[in-house]
Amino acid sequence: MDGDKGYIQAGAGIVADSIPRKNSKNAATKPMPESAPSNAHVVHRRRVMGFHKFLMKHGIGSPGYIARRMARDYRALSESSSSLDEHKILRSILVRRIASQTTFGGPKEYKIAKMRPEIIDAVTDHSSDLLSVVRYAVLVEHPELKNTHAPSSSLDLLDEVLKEILDSDALDWLKHRPVEKDLRRRKIDDPGVRWRLKNAQSAPEIDWSNASPCPMVWAAWSNGSSGYGFKVKSEDRDEYFKEEWKTIRIALPIQDFLQVFSVNIDKPSFWEGECRELISSNIGSWMVKNGYAPWAPGKPPKFSVYIAAEGCFRVEPIES
């Protein structure tokens, strides 16, 4: 799998390095305002981006290749199993993709998902359509697309490529895309849904709407009285948290808004022993107001986790 990633990294370098640079002489005599690039510069950039799209769309292991394989499975299941609903079909093609990519190694996220089927359920429960499931698989297999050094247009270009392939290879996929009111009701993570920040000043630089799914499921936690929080598994703490962080930021959905706040993790109880709770009065208030707390003994609600940036986690309830 690692050998397949060179295609996009090479493409990223081409986009960054192939744009003509002004030499010092020309820059001194004929300065060109950045707000008004020459026509030749614009045409050249479009050609470069077109080549970047070609690299993303073609070749074994490319996002386009992944999309075509999953579209083929989607079409085959849709045609042969009329009794399966859309959710079961999406889950089946994701299971197939995970199985095929973990035969001889594969991404760590897939290996964890094989051992914890609830992760697969969480991904498909919060995916609105085939595009969302394919996008999840691509980002797991090609994390360099989310790298800070990748071109800023990479994710938009990815969606463009995936849509073109699905429109060609899985003609009926759009019929099952939920309308906007269903997206809000189910709180589905879809690139087209833009969440507004309730506390915009606390995290203006984070695009929470494009947070990526990750193989984490947090369970609700209570101290037995009025204290609430999220319980993090030890392997997830070690994988997705850093001890040098003092706090993390959590975003919780409130209708069409997100409430964003900081939670302290600079404490021995989080890094030692069996505690590992993320505790905040904001979490407790949110759970109580939205009916997640209190809960029946031994049945705490569970939540999917999405990563918006380093140390920034968006939480969504897993509907039971």
C-alpha cells in the first residue's frame, strides 16, 4: 500500500514546483501584482492541476482506482441483492474493502476496524451515501491527502474525481443520497453539510465541517452523580493523543451548530491507570440536555469521533 502513495506526492510536488517563478531582474522592472496573475500563469496552473487530477484518477492504488473497485462492488450488490437496503450495501462494500486491504498488512485503521466491528457500524451510520464511504476509504489509505503540505485544493479535487467515477460506474448512487432535512436529523458527516460554530471565536481557524472519521468510539462516563465525560480506550489514547498537549478541543453538535470548548488532559489520571476520561461540565450539560444522560445501568451511549485538526475532535452520537 505504501508503494502506491507516490503518485499523489509526486503530483503535489508538481503543483507546487512547476508554477513559473519571476527572476529578480523582471521582478524589479516589471512587477506583477499577486491579485492579477498573467493569463499565461493561469493557463499553466490549470494545466498543472489537470495533470494532478489525472494522477489522482488513474493508476493502481490511486483514489480513482479505489473508487472504481468500490463502485463495482456497489453495483454488483445492488443488482444481485434486491433485499438489501442502502445502509447494508454500504456496510458490505466497506467490509470488503477492509478485508481486501488487510490480507497482507494494510492501514492500521483497517486492522483496528476488523477487530472492532462497531467502528464499521459508526462509519456507515454516519455516511450519507456511497461518496461518503468511498471518501472515508480513500482518506484512510491515502492520509497524505490531509497532510499540511498537500495542495489546499486536494480535498476538493478528490471529491470531484470521486463524483465523476461514481457517476460513471455506479449510476444509481445519487438516488439514495438523503435530502438536507434527513442529513440534519441523522447528523451525517457529509462534505456538503456546513456546520456553523456556536462559539466561533474559540476556534475560527478549524474547519469542523470537513473533519475526517477515525477509528475511535468514545463511551459516555459518569462518576455516579452529576459528573459526566467521555471514556477513551487506552489504545486510542496512545494513538491519537500526545502527552505534551495540555488540552484538546472538542466540538459537540447542537442542532445546526457546534459548541466548541477545551478539555484538560494534562493530568496523571488520563495517562496512568484505568481512568482515561475526558471530563468537562460542558460535556455533562450537553449529555443531559440532549437526553444522553442519565442512562440505563451498563448501557452508556457511544459516540463516533472525527478529527478536524491535531488535538481537535468532533463528536457525533451513534444512534441506537
